[in-house]
Amino acid sequence: MTFLAASYLWVLPAALLPVIIYLIFRRRRRDVPWGSMYILRRVLETRSRVRAWLQYLILALRTLAIAALVAAFAQPVGSRSQPPADVFPPPPPSTHRIVLLDTSASMAGRYESSTRLESALSLCRKFMNSGCVPAQLDILPLDGRTAPIRCASLPLSPSASEELLAACSTPSGAADLARALRTATGLFRASPMEHKELYVLSDFTRTKVSDPLETAELLALLTASGVRVRCLTYTPPRTCNFAVLDLTANSDVLLANQPSLFYVRVGCYSTLPSADTVLTLEADAGTPMSKVLREEPLSMALGEKTLVFPLGLPAGRHTITASVRPDDLPSDNRATRSYTVRPALRVAIVQDLLDAKGFENPRTWLQMALENPKSADSSAAKINSTAEAVAAATRQSVNADFKAADEAGKPCEILLEGKIPEQLNPDLLRELDLVIISGVTRLESSVLKALQDFIRHGGTLILAPAPGNDIAAFRATYASLAPAAIDAPRYRDVEVERYEHCVAESTEYPLLRELESAEHGNLSNPRFYNWFTLKAQTPASLHAGTEAGTTLLALTDGAPLLLERRIGRGTVLLWTAGLGQDWHSMVVHPVYLVFLVRFAGLAAGRRQFPSNLAVGTPILMPSEALAVRVVRPDGRSATVSTTALRDRRFLRYDETDVAGVYDVREDTESATPGVLFTVAADTKESDLRPLTPGIQAQVEAAAQSPFLHSEAELVRNAVETYPGRSWLLTAALLMAVSFLLEAGLSRRFFA
């Protein structure tokens, strides 16, 4: 037996007062001899034995009544017995419980015969099914997106519990323990309940406590205010998780049967120093067109690794899936991305009619690099044997993957169209993917406006001033478009022994890093003998609404070679060394072909809205239908109306809150998949390793309780601190009976 108010027990010696008073009065008794009363005395001695027994009984009842009164104030309770397995011990009356429920993605990991989240939800059901009046229960999901669950009347029926917990039954997102602790602190401060308890149900992986200092401060504040904190961790002693963290290509639009580099980032998180798995790349998984593209065993130490795979795909729309073998967290073992593979690209080269012919014309080199030999026009066929040999050597030495792609299917055809400036109009530009303006220094205002609209809607424009151009006229014409204003050439004359090399400056384009490698052309090999310098511009001298461009490629002396400026969804590139052979040797190097093809692919990608999105990013797509049906990854579907904008209609779908593949079908009644968009999952929760010992010790010290590793251990901890059955009523009844018996016996005794 224990006492909830043991401080009252110091009054317990007062129960001896009747005994003390009795002894005092008995000591004062005096016998007076009286001879005539001899016979009466003998009668009284016969009855005194009965009266003495009655006197001692009254004294005991008085003592027992006072002791029962003191015990009633001390609130005696019996010891708590172990509850059944399906019941959590109910708390004392006037208890406010708050449960911080981890619903993050890592809680989908395996735990015993179930998952971590399902084990935590099972415990939440027990919280809801046990309780007393008055009491309150709040369940706060740690993801911050699900609304708190409040239970003001307990216990709840099983059906009511399932209805409330349905909102947090699917693990997703990341956990924020500090934010939930701040919310719990506010709820406890506003609570009128006498007892307060905080339960944290989480796997306590390394991502959960992002700020150990703040977490410890909040826990210490709660415990100092009288809150009892218990942390239950769902971390098995040994765990191993491989995660496909990312799958990317340079663009969401690829070129048919042209090798594109895919970057697969894989993470290994284990309690062991290393682990093995198998990485599989598959196209169109789950469809009749399914095909395994690559399968590679992986042996990894702890950490992350980026793998690069060249892949060529046929024309059409495809999904690429990277996956590893099942492990402790299956939800992050796959990454799927959607790509559009173009069978052809349209590129316009804009020049003046009086440009030079043959090798003096940059268009000749562009045609040799980009045109498919089978579709080359008659002018290309007249190129002399030396030029043909250079072109053949260029094609054959780019990459062995190009040859394999040609054998696998028809490669993407790049359609080059020669145009004069006057031919540029909105109808023509709408059909183009890339526009290259070489050496044109003057454009009509209508042509400039058409180019601006083309760029804003995702088009790519390459400005390439040629040697001998009127610099002032070029600068004035493209002031509203160019990333920078060109100035005089660096050198008056070209000298063979004086040159610079090219280096990548921007990290935004992975393909620039690719081009620096020997396998993809070696960007540093070409020599640059001359280039246009840039005119220094102050903010006041910039054209209204323009911004300074970003340098993508530079020369070894720091001079910009390729600059970029974003306008709307499109891009303007400025090439400062001309596209012909006048100022550099790049045209006869393999990297020239790779550089042009890759940038043409990027240009095509910007003409299309992205098909690989992050969670929360809206799906955008042009559509001729008045309404489309969107099939979500969770199986639900919705019919969405399209919006008219100018002469076209567009779809905007904002509810991309679930990671996976979204199927947009313009035929709302069709069961055939339509255009696929993929929403990438958040992989921050993939690290299943537990907290480091130092951080765990810091959290445990602030909570004034060690981590508990099983539900049975949590129940035992609660049973040890919860009072058993109250004996208050028993003590009160005992006191009342004692007083009543004492009163009755005293009346008879003194009668």
C-alpha cells in the first residue's frame, strides 16, 4: 500500500490521544474505604470484568477512528497489478496525456512482425480505449501536416478510434520533433488537468533530432513544469537500408536512341560498416514494353554514391525506374521518372544572304556536326573530301555509346533549316526547338518581338556574333535579349601560338561537367585564339528589365565564353568566339558534336513543361480537351477542367501531395494510360540508423527518463508510477463505523 498524500501521515500519532487521556485519568483514581459497602463492592467486582473489557473496546475504537481519519486524508492506494496485454493502464483522474506520434516516412520500416508506424498506432488505440473521467488525450503527428487528434471523453469505442487514426495511418514526409514539443508545451500550459504526461512514439533515427540543443531545452522545460515524459523507440538493434535517393537526367526531354547520362544516387544506411545489394534500371516497368536496361551489383560502405549510366531510348514517352533489393524500408527502394523521347528536333540557323560559303560559313560546320548523313542536303554532299574526313573522325570518336544507339534503332533526326532574319515569324518559331543567330547584326522590331515570345514560352536562342560584325549594331539590336553586351575582340590578329582553353564555370548543368571528361569529348582540348570581350555595364546602363547573364563556360584567362540569361521559361545563350573555325579549333574536335546535340536536347526540354516534379509542385500541360482525368498514385482520380489562354488550353493540377506517378488522360472515359508525370518522394527519412550515443544521452537527461525499447517496458514503467485501487472509501467507512460503535458503547458504558 502507498499513500498519494503521505505528508498527512505525520498526524498519525494523534491516534494515541485516547490512550494517553485514559492513562492520565486512571492514574488520578483513588479508592476510599467504606466498611458498610462491603457487600456492594463484591457485586461491583463481579461486574467490573465486563466493564473493563467494554472500556478497552471503546478506547480501541476511538484510536481506530482517529487513525482512519488520518489515513483518509493521506489517500491510501493499493499496489497496481499488471494489466492485460491489450489494455494500457489507465491514468489517475484529471490526467492530460499528449502523444507525439511519428508518422514520417521512416516509420514504414519493418519492426518485429509489422511496421514501426503500425506498432505505434496500436499503442495509440490502447491509449484511446483506456482512461477515466475527467481526462484528456491529444495525439500530435510529427509530420506537421496532419491535424492534431483530440479525445476529450475516454475511453473511446474501437470504431471511433479507427476513424480518428485513419488520417495518420500512412507514413509520409519528415518529422519535426522540436515543433511538436513547442505545440505540446502550449497545450499543457492551457490544460486544467492536475496530472500531465507526454509520450513520444518514434524510431528516433538521426534525422529526427535536427537541433539537439533546442529539443533538450524543450524537454527540460516540460519536466520542470511537472510533466512526466516517456520516450518509446521503435529501433531494432540491427538495421540496414539501401535507398534510391535520386534519378536524374540532364532534361525531361531526351533524343531518340541518343545516349543520355542518367545519374542514380544511392544511399547505404546500416548498423554494419558495409552492405550489398543489386541496382536495377528498368524502362516502362509494369507494362508490356517493360525492359531491364541495366543490372549491377553494389557493395557500399555507409554513405551515398552517385552512379552514372548512359542509356538510349526509342521515341515516345517512357518511365525509367531505378530500384534496389527489398530491405528494412521498402518505400525508398524505387525511384521512377518520366521522360519524353523526341524522334526529331527542328533547329533554325539564321544568317544573312551574303554570308560566306563553304568552310568560311559557320553553317557548314553546324551541318557536319548535327545533320544525319542519310538526310543531308545536296550542299552538304559537295563538301570536299578533307571536310568529310574531319566530320567522319568527329562522329566516330565521340563515344562508343553513340554507335550502340545507332544500331539499336533510328537516332533522333536534327532538322537544320537555314533562314534569313525576315523569315522569322510567330508561326515558324512555334514549331522550332532551337534558334541560332550567327552574325546577324540587325533585326526588325517585329522579328525581335516574335523572338521574345518564343523565348518566354520555353524557346532557346543562341546568339553568336561573327568576326567582322558591327559590334555597336549587334549590341543595340540585342540589348533586350543578350546576357551581356559584347565589345571589341580580345586580339587584333590571330596567332597560332597564343590561345586559351575552355573550362566549365556553372554547376547547374551536369552536362558541362560531362563534357570535361575524355569519354564525352574533353571540353578542355579545343584551342581558342580570339573572342569578343564584354563591355562593362553599370546597373544604370542595363536595358530596362534585363539582368546580367550567368557564365556557363569561361576561358582559362577568365574571359566568358558562353553566357546564359533566363527569360520566362526560355533561355538566351551568348557565344563569344563565333561558331566557325575563324577563332577556335573546337569545330574539329569531338566535343563540338556532343556540345551541340546536348544543348539542342536541353532546348527541346524547355519547350515542354517538366514531367518530373517535387511534392507540392503543380502539374502543367497543354491540352486540347475541355477536361482531363488525373489518376493519382494512391488510386484516387479527379476530373479537372482545363483553362483557355490565348489560342491554347492548359491543365493545372495542384494536388501533388503524394509521391508517385500521376496519369493524365485527355480521354476521361479511357482506361489507357495517358501522359505520365512523376512526383519525387522525400528521401531525408531514409537514414534508419539510431541517434548517436551523445545525442541520445542528451535527450534522455532532459526527459529525465531513459529510452524505452518495447511496449511491455513502457507498461511496466507506467504501472510503477501509477497508483493502484484507492482505499479512501474503505478508510472513511472504517472511521464512520468506529465512531458509531464508540458512541453506542460509550452510551451503554456511562448509562
